Amino acid sequence: MFICDPASSLLTPLPDIANSTERHLGVPAWLAQIEEDIASALVTNVGIRQLVMARACAIDSLLIALFERFELNHTDLALFATGGYGRGELSAHSDVDILLLSPSTLTDANKAKIDAFVATLWDVGIEPGLAVRSVSECLESTEDVTIATSLLESRFLTGNQTLAQVPVELVYQVWSQRAFFDAKMAEAKARYLRHNTTEYNLEPDIKNAPGGLRDIHTIGWITKRYFRINKLYDLVPQDFLTEKEYDELTFAEGFLWEIRHHLHVLTGRNENKLLFDYQRDVATRMGYADKDNDSPNAAVERFMRDYYRCAMQISTLSEMLTSHYYETLIEARLPTHERPQKTSLNARFNQIGNQIAISHHRVFAQHPDAILELFLLMGQHGIKAVRTHTLRALKIAARGIDQSYRENPKHQALFLANLKEQNYLYHRLRTMKRYGVLGSYLPQFAAVTGLMQYDLFHRYTVDAHTLLLVRMLHRFTNDAYREQFPLISAIYQRIERKEILVLAAIFHDIAKGRGGDHSELGEGDAIEFCLNHGMSEADARLVGWLTRYHLLMSLTAQKKDISDPEVVTEFAQIVSNVTHLNHLYVLTVADMNATNPQLWNSWRATLMKQLYTQTRRILRADIDAPTNRHDMITATRAQATALLENVSHMNREEVLSLWDDLGDEYFLREIPEDILWHTEAILNHPPIGKASTIDSAPLIALREHRELALDAVQVFVYTQDQSNLFAVTMAVFDQMDLDVLDARIITATRDFALDSYVLLDRHGTLLTDSERQEELKARLIHAFANPNTPKLVQKRLPRQLKNFHVPTNINFSYNEASHQHIMSIETLDQPGLLARLGQVFLQQGIEVHAARITTLGERAEDMFYISDQGDATLTKQRLEHLKATLIDVLEHRSS
């Protein structure tokens, strides 16, 4: 138990408040001085542990003095610190939890003294978490496991000495060892689920998330219930905790305490979430400074890497020690028939229930290859977990994996055999990582453990992302995911050498953080590894190629116009064969899902599938595969004509006549199924489809996209062409909170606009709510009829985006085939971005012919096919003016 020694305090002692006549007894000034003392001590490298405890000691002295000032020491009451304060852990704005315990029901006189005591606490700036209970009331409340846990940490401060041990004894009375353990494990599981069961949240809760302070508390709680210890170190003499494990826990705990201190000081409140708003400031306060040639975010990324490593260390030890508690103190006392049965796997390993265990404590020392054999047996026998004593031995043995171990052919064969064995591969690699095996065998992997990128797109650290990618690959063999990934699952299951993709997954990001192109550096690492492990030159080159080009397919599909056959042909030339294409397609989809599942959607899936299908036709030398714009237009029109044969209610001559008026560009950018849908809508919307007059209202049609989720919708607009069409359309979409995924803006030969948009509805109601559909149509029609500049909705920049500076970068290239410029823009994904771009285009007299919208976290990377409003090529001067104007508008808004 934490014991306060006022004489040893580093902080200014409490003034004499017994006879003080100062306002609020001079306590607020003293509390402020305490925080100044702590800030000064931190600068002189006094340990945070000492300071956290010193603060608790200072508050002890205040509470005891006030207890006496209001003569509570002349009653039968006892004063306790509970919860974290009971442990002696008090940050600047932590809860000061206290218990006033009475042997019996309170008298009116005692109630009056308590009221004065509590009122003064509030007056002087202490906000207590106060419980006032009789012993019988305390016994009843202890049935709540949260209250029981708080009482288990109770620390007697002053008052009725006979009650000093009562709170803890009540917990022992109400809660059995097994019941308390089960309750705390259920509580921890629920807490993990609230934080996505990962240590790698972008804005982690350093107290409650996996790997947070609560994981250390949990170890203390369950062991205090059994061992009746006062502090964590008392578990070392009990042989429950090793010295090294204790050192690891206390170091990580101190790191989190220091973060928590700075969070409290920065925010002025009990803040435990390490939000983007605070990460840079906390990193600076903790001494993470920029180095020569650093990237803009290098310092904060180093800080977060250290946080994630500490969090992983804490969660690993918490997982291991709570399992150790169960195995040694609960399971061992179960009746024989309830204990897990032991069977021998071989001379070195046993299976105990659903866990694997070494047969004796010297297995790894005598048989170093057993380190890797352990994981292979887990896959072969379908074993998901490892016994605690084996994990401890494994962690020690992993430190002995050196270059000589890595060069041993037997060990190399075992490592490859592990990758070939697909059963529980993700779980086995995760255990390898957590207990040091993977990082020791692959030092490059150790270097990226905890490595994060300070952005909203890369959801996980490199190591976590890599293992999630492996898990995604395995899901392609799972029937539960076959409906979500039908084509990919079919392709992956036909790939016999799945270890090729697993190796590509392991190496694709392994060179991040080194500087230079991580794809090229990773290619060299991958080829060297494969050749050193006895793989063929062809296999090594395939793994290397996948590592180097793992971003190619996603970049092509999302940032280029894949309706242009020349784009697809260029992609096919790099891919070169169907084997490469199949492997790359599977790897790309798994990679995108493992990077940030919240940003993966069916639209991206559609793009990937379209690029795969078109490329496969070219690589298989399909004579009908279009390789230029003319061929694509001819092929699309022929396919649409074939579909028309199955539609009896449409007049063929009328359809073909309309198609002649729509222009070649239309058949280049639209797919046959959409062409038929557009055609029917146009012909059923007189007089536009049946006469030459153009006086009718615009045609606006909505439907669910054929391959997208229910909240994705296609909007087709057919109306007289006008200069502000794109701008007003974007403004309306922004007003209605609709996200644009794709835009095709085509002018037919009759000067009609044929605009097609794919949208995501943030509210998920556009397809199911007829009123919302009609509202969208009405707003668009009204906007088209209004020749004025569209009104933009002013929206606040979301909190997270305020912490990122994405410089606006604009580049132009020229497309010879379409005689249009392609404008690529990278900028902050600020609210109303497309509407603002549309307004600039309108002001500058720019015509937009197509758009590809890509959002990657906080970064928008969009592409527009543009010309002037007469379809003429833009001059260099106009392009430069457009660029300067856009940068000015967007940078001003994002600031």
C-alpha cells in the first residue's frame, strides 16, 4: 500500500489551516504552488512516479487537516482514499475519491460536520468523488464490482482506527476469488470492445484502451484479492511476477503517467484521450524534438511509436499474467474432471485443453528450433493459445535469436513452413510478434513495430497493419466473406502457393521509416530473404515484384480514368501476365481493407474489379479487348445494343437515333447497363427524348448503383448544357450532405448535358425516403434555373482535420486523345471542397468533363478532365491562373 511520508515530499508543505483566517484557507494558492513544484521537478528529471505519489501525499495532508478542522476526528468516522487515489496515483485533475465510513447510521451532528467538510473541499478547488456510508450500507454496495474494486484499493487516512481494514474485509466477504476474477475479466473484455480491441487506435485512451493504465490496474486488482498484497512489487517475492516483468510494467506505466500529466495540464481537466489536438504538444513536452532532415511529422510519429510499443508491452503482460493467475490459482483448484486434459504432441510439446505447452522448462534451451516448431504445431493441430509458463520461456528464448539462428537451414525451413500452414496464421504471427519471436527473426519487422503515420488514412501501425493484411488474406477462404468478396475469394482459393502472398504482405511495408521509396527498398529485402531461404529465383522475383508494385493497382484505379483503354493498356504492360495480376489484385484488396476498413467501400471494390477485368482481357490476348478509344466506344455500343435485344418495351430505331445524338464521349465513359437505364429514362421524359424542343424541365433520375451498398446512389442528369452546371450540382450535393465518388460530365451533340454521379449518402436515406429524393430533384432543378453563382454552405472544419496541414498541390497533364487537360489536386479534405472547386471553375470559365474523387483520411486526391467552356484547350497562362486561384481559395479555407 502507498504510504505517505510528508517529510520526504518534494512539494511545498500545506500551510497551517487549523487557525487560518485567509479566504479559502489559502488552499487554492497552495494547490497552484504544488503544480508549479511538480512542473519544476519534471524539468530537473525527477521521476513522474515520485511526483504522482507526492501529489497524492499533498492531498492526504489537506484532507486530514480539514477532517480535523471540522472536528470529524472527534467522531466515530473513518476517512479513506479509494480508487486510484487509494493507490497513491494522483494526476493534476484526477478524481479525488474518498469514503467516509461510519460504524452505524449517521447522527445529525455528524451529518452537519460532513456537510461543512465537503463544502470547504469544493470551495478550495477539490472536487471529491465522495461516498458516505455506514458499514452495513458499505456491505450492501460492495455487491457492485466497480465499488468493490474501489474499496479493494482503499487506504486509511485518519479517524476511527478500528474501521481501518473494514472496506477491504467487506470485499473479501462478498466476493470469492473466482467470482471476482470472472467479473474483472468480463469487465476488461467489454472495455476492450469499446476500444476496437486494439492498442493501435489513432487517438488512444491511455487509461482505458488496450495497453492502457487499466490493464496494469487489472493485474493489481485480481492479485490483491488473492494474495492480499499492498503493492505490485509484492508479487515478485510471491513468484507470480518476475523482476524483469515488474521493471517492464513500471517503465511503461511511468511513460503513460507522464503523458497523462501533460494531457491534464494542457486541457485543464481529467483528460485521458490522446487526441490529435494534443499529440504534438505532448510530444514536445516529453522531449521529442525534430532532427536534421526530419519530415514534418517525424517527432510526433516517434512519440506515438514509443506509446504504441509501451501499450503493446502492457497489454501483452496483462494478458499473460491474468492467464497465469487463472492457470495457477483457479484452474489448478478445479475438480479433476473440470481441468483441461493433457495429451502429448511430441517429446517437446503437450496440448493442454486448447493450449500448447512445452513438456519441460529446458525445451527451448536444448532445442532452439522448438521456438518455431511451437507455432507450426499450433497450425497443424488447430491450437490457438499458449500456456503461460511456455510464453514466459518463449519470451526469454526469443532474445537468443541472432544471425546464426536466422542462417540455420533447419530454422529457415521451419519459418517458411509456418507461412505455408494457413491455419490460425494471423493468431500465430500475432503471438510471435508480441513475445519477440517475429521481430528477432526479422529485424526489419522489429524496426516498424509501433511505427505509425500521422494521418487519418493509415488506421494502424505498420506491424498491426501487416498482420491484419495476413488476416484479410485468410478471410478470402472463409465462406462468411465470400459474398462480400466473391471474385477475389475465387481467385485467391485458386492460388496454390499462398505463402507467396503472405511473404508479400510481410514485406510490402517493411521498409517504411527508412527514407527513400519503401516499395523499392522492400523489394530488395523481400528478394534477399526469399533467396536466403532457398526459394526459387522465380518465386523470389514474384514476391519482390508484388512488394514493389503493391500500390500500383489502387493508385491506377482511384487516381486515373480507367474508362480510358490507354490507361488500362499501360497498367497491363507493367503487370505483364495474369499470374502477376491475380496476385496483385488479391494483395491490393487485402491491403486496402487492412489499412483503414472504414474507408473501404463498394465503390472502391467496383473500381478494382473493373480494372482487373479489363486488364485480364488484354493479358489473355482477347481479340475483342479494346486497346484504344475507338475500340472502346465501338465495343461499348455493341454491348449496349446486345442488351437492347432483351428489352421489348423500347423502340430500337428510336434508341439508335438517340444514341447517334449522344456522342462518342458518352460511350467511352459509360457502361452498357447504365446506357440502357439512361436511354429508357430519356425516352420516357418528353419532350426531350421525342422532340427537338428543349423547354421541358431537366431529367433527374436516381437508382441504387448496381454494385454498391444500399447507401450508394447513382444520379443521372439530362438537361440543356449551361456553364454553371457542375458548380451548382456540387453545391446542391454539399447542401444535402452527399459525398461524390465519381462524376461523368458529358455534352451530347445536341448541346445537352449527360451527367452521371455516384454518391454516398451520409444519412443513408436517399434511396428509401421518397421525400428526400424529391427534395434532391427539386433543389437541382431550382439551381439549374438560377444563373447566379451557387451559394455555398459554410461548415466548420472538423476537429480532427484542424490538426493536419495538407499543402494544396496541383498538377496538369494533357490528354491527346480527348484534347483535355487532366488536373490532379491534392489538398485537405475540407467541408464543401467540391462545391468550392466548382465555384472557381465557374468563375474561371472552366468546363469539367469528368472527375475522379478520392479521399484518403484527411487528404483529398481528386482528378478532373477540364477544358474551356468552348471545349478548347486551356493555355498555359490560364492553367497557371487557375492553379494560383485554387491554392489561394483552399489554403485560406483550411487555415
